Amino acid sequence: MSMAAIHRDDEGSKIGMWLFIFTELLLFGGLFIVYSVYRFKNPVAFHLASHELDVFIGTLNTVILLISSMTVAMSISAVQLGEKRKSLNLLTITIVLAIIFLVNKYFEWSGKFGHGIYPGSEKLLQLGQGEVLFFGLYFAMTGLHALHIIIGVIILMVMLARVMDGRINTGYYVQLENGGLYWHLVDLIWIFLFPLFYLIA
């Protein structure tokens, strides 16, 4: 009976996570549609504004998130195989990579603020409407994504603690799987954000 109850709880937990991911995709999907409409109306302005962004940092952050998705997936496999130490190491690497992403984003945003390019700034308001829209969407969408990264780091730290104390183990790892799904979502969103803002033609 208890095994059946645990099984139902696991399935419910997975379904709940997939529903949450679906709502997040709807949120960002709506933002992507808004971006596409404004880009269609202001193609030249969006093209020129994108040149203000650092493609190297954007590329570096993309690589960082791709590697972090790999390490979190490997940590789940390690738990399933009973390799606790390996799972802990891989989760730690994932968290460190996430923090590096946030540090890079901090310096990137700081550079924009240093040049007077931020929502409501006098310099930005002096530019055309297209540039104002581009940077408004840039700060809103990358800021929302950064918030998801921070939440992801907290989730991964909780998973790290639970693997460490044995609550997540070979027989029970659904929480880690859900944490991994959330992190893959964060990665997927960035894979769309990166080309839209940094590689726009």
C-alpha cells in the first residue's frame, strides 16, 4: 500500500512539474510573440540596438547553460546508479556554472547602466522608439530569465542538501528529476533569448 502511495505521489509530482513548465512556456511564448511583433515593425532599429550587446558574453553564457544542463542530467543518472559522491559533485558544478552565468549577466547589465542604457534613462529616451522597445524587452526578458536562474540555484541547493543527507537516493529521486526539468526549462528559454537579442540579423 505504501509503495503504491509513493508511486502515485511521484506521478503527481511529475505531472505537477510538467504543468508548471507548460505555464512558464506560455509566459515566455507570449513575450516572444510581443518581441516578434515589435521587431517586425522596427527591423532597422532592432538591428542597430542589438549591436550594443556583447555577443561573446551571450555566447559564453549559452555554453555555460548547455554544460550545466548536461551536469544536472548526469547527477540524476549518478543517483539512480547509487553514485552519491558523483551526483553531489555534478550538482555542485551545476550550481557554480549557474552563479558564473549570473555574474556574467551582472557585468553585462552594469556595462549597459554605465553607458546610460536602462529603462527610463535619459539617453535611452533620446533614441528612437524602436531602440526603446528593444532594450525594454531586453531588460524585461533577460531579467525574468535571471530570476528563474536564481530560483533554479535555490532549488539545486535544496537538492544538493537532500542528496547529501540521503533523502534523495537510488530508490527515491523524483525531486531531483523535477529539479532537473526546471533547470532544462531555464536552459531552453535562454536558447531562444540568445539569438533573438544577440544574433538578430
